[in-house]
Amino acid sequence: MNVVNEDLTLPALFNVEGKIAVVTGGASGIGAMIASAFVQNGATVYIASRKEKALKEFSDALNRRGPGKCYYVVADLGSKAGCDKLADAIKANESKIHILVNNSGNTWGAPYENVPEKEGWDRIMNLNVKSVFYLTVALTPLLAKDATNVDPGRVINVSSVASVMSNSLDSTLAAEGHGLWSYNTSKAAVNHLTTQLAATLAPKLITVNAILPGVFPSRMTSFGYKTQRDRMDASQPMSRTGTAQDMAGVVLFLASKAAAHMSGAKILLDGGLVASLTRPKL
Ligand SMILES: NC(=O)c1ccc[n+]([C@@H]2O[C@H](COP(=O)([O-])OP(=O)(O)OC[C@H]3O[C@@H](n4cnc5c(N)ncnc54)[C@H](OP(=O)(O)O)[C@@H]3O)[C@@H](O)[C@H]2O)c1
Ligand SMILES: *[C@@H]1O[C@H](CO)[C@@H](O)[C@H](O)[C@H]1NC(C)=O
Ligand SMILES: *[C@@H]1O[C@H](CO)[C@@H](O)[C@H](O)[C@H]1NC(C)=O
Ligand SMILES: *[C@@H]1O[C@H](CO)[C@@H](O)[C@H](O)[C@H]1NC(C)=O
Ligand SMILES: *[C@@H]1O[C@H](CO)[C@@H](O)[C@H](O)[C@H]1NC(C)=O
């Protein structure tokens, strides 16, 4: 192998032009950052979530920006039926996809003695864990279609630093006296599902990796950004929270040839937050 003649330039490694991606929860927060990064670099993106108005407005805005394209599908991914419906809508238009970003997610904060069973646990585990599995299963044939061992299909799961955080004296994300037991547990499950799926899908030439974001602006964190922005920044090791460029950098890496040989990775994207915990869990 001649490493001098082999093409190691940025355009050869970091290219998503012409790729087809599915991004769940792609009209707001972290999903919107990811969808915009794909469209700005020439990919076609299908975004999917429950609220049609937000989906339409955001996909119209992305299509005005280009050069890639954005389509949307209205889907409630809290059930297997919802995941299958989304997969069918995509199959009606595409015979293959290259990238699945499993980003839709929800959280529920409540006092320890009073966590409601349905909203507090069942809905969170259904959306954050179960649907990731069923949507991946439903889209595996399309991901496998074009996959090779030098440019495999990609599954990217959005997990969270919450998956490795058990306690924090100063939580800016849950209300005073409230905890995120089900959310944190669901994200730890996402990490392990990522590992298992990486093993299951390697023979089909599909990689599965997870991003563990720290704090990023979104609907989920908007309360904190509105009420205590300064405190949120000050609580971060580098005195700031995450940005769209931070997210785009990692997603474009995971989706392009540069990451063709990476699978089962859990990538912390938190400005050193977990590394700075007094009792690190990773
Ligand atoms: N922001 C952070 O600091 C942070 C940190 C770590 C991890 N995360 C993770 O990042 C992901 C995105 O969250 P975000 O922070 O960007 O919050 P967000 O703005 O609230 O986005 C959540 C997305 O999930 C969609 N969604 C919720 N329930 C759904 C359902 N039943 N079916 C389909 N889609 C559904 C929402 O769209 P609809 O309402 O239209 O359905 C929305 O687009 C989540 O997995 C979250 O856990 C966020
Ligand atoms: C399929 O593609 C057409 C345009 O070619 C578009 O109008 C339609 O919305 C797409 N379907 C989905 C499910 O996005
Ligand atoms: C995809 O993965 C995320 C991150 O765990 C999860 O919150 C979401 O519910 C999963 N499922 C779908 C279909 O988006
Ligand atoms: C859950 O994770 C958050 C970080 O996202 C952390 O602040 C909190 O202490 C963790 N545990 C509980 C029970 O909320
Ligand atoms: C992560 O990605 C794989 C592939 O999409 C999926 O099967 C798995 O269920 C995802 N979710 C979690 C929770 O890891």
C-alpha cells in the first residue's frame, strides 16, 4: 500500500454528497443541527417526528438553503407500528439509504417518590430504547443495500452524557428536587444496544455508533437556556455549552468515509464534562 499516493485529502474522506439519510426528531434541537449539516453538504435527508408544522417549516428552510434536499414524514415513533410506518414511507421513495440517525428522544423529571409509571417510565423507554431497535430493524435492508466494507451503512444513535452520570449536586437540567432516573437509564440502554447492534450488523457491513452529547440548545433544554444561561455556561468545563458546529463535526465524521472502520464507539461530545466529574464513570 502506497500511503503517499493513497487519497487522504479532506474531500475524499469527509464527503456525504449524494448520500440518503434518515434523521428522527430532525426538526428541532440536535436533530435539526444534524439534518442541516447533511443538507449543507449535498445529502438528501428525511426528517421524521410528530409535529407536522415544525417539520414542514424546517424542511422548507433547509430546501431554500440547499444544495441537498429535505423531505419530512409525520411519525410517532413511540411504538413499533410508528417505526414501521416511517420505514414504509421511506421505502415508497427510496430503494436504499446510507445513514440512519436515531435522535428522537424524550425526558421526564420528577421527585423520587412520585415518578408516574406511564409518562415517567413507559413512554421514555418506548421512545428512547425500544423504537431505536425496531426502526433499525425495519431499515436494515435499505442500509445494507449499498454497503461495502470500505463505505458501510451507518447507524448513529444520539445517547447522552446522562447515560454515564448518576448524580450531580448542581443540576441545571431538572427542576429543584427532580431526578431523571428513567431518562438516564434509557440512555445507558442505548449505549449497550449500540454495542449489540454493532456486533449484529457488522456482517451486513453497517456500522453502529453513539454520540453522547453534553448540553446543547434544544426544546428539551430551552427552560435552562431561558432562565439561567449564564449559570449553564459557567457550569461547563470550557465555560460554554455545545453548538451546531460541534455536532456537525462529529456527525459528518461518523457519516463519511473517514469513519468507515469505526463501529460500537460511544463518543463523548461534552467539552470535557464527564472527564471533569469527581467520580468518573467512563
Ligand atoms: N439537548 C441536550 O442538551 C441533549 C443532551 C444529551 C442528549 N440529548 C438527546 O438528543 C436527542 C434530541 O433531543 P433535543 O435535545 O434536540 O430535544 P428536542 O428539541 O426536544 O428534540 C426531541 C425531538 O424528538 C422528537 N420526538 C419526541 N417524541 C417523539 C415521538 N413520540 N415520535 C417521534 N419523534 C419524537 C421531537 O419532535 P416532535 O415533537 O415533532 O415529535 C423532537 O424533534 C434526544 O435523544 C436527547 O435525549 C440532548
Ligand atoms: C418522496 O419524494 C417526493 C419527490 O420526489 C416528495 O414529494 C415526497 O414528499 C417524498 N415522500 C416522502 C415520504 O418524503
Ligand atoms: C433513537 O435513539 C434515541 C436515542 O436513544 C432515542 O431517544 C429514540 O427514541 C430512538 N428511536 C427513534 C426511532 O428515534
Ligand atoms: C441524570 O443525568 C443528569 C445529567 O444529564 C444528572 O445531572 C443527574 O444527576 C442524573 N441522575 C438523576 C437521578 O437525575
Ligand atoms: C442504536 O443503533 C442501532 C442501530 O440503529 C439500533 O438497533 C439500536 O437499537 C440503537 N439504539 C440504541 C438504544 O442503542
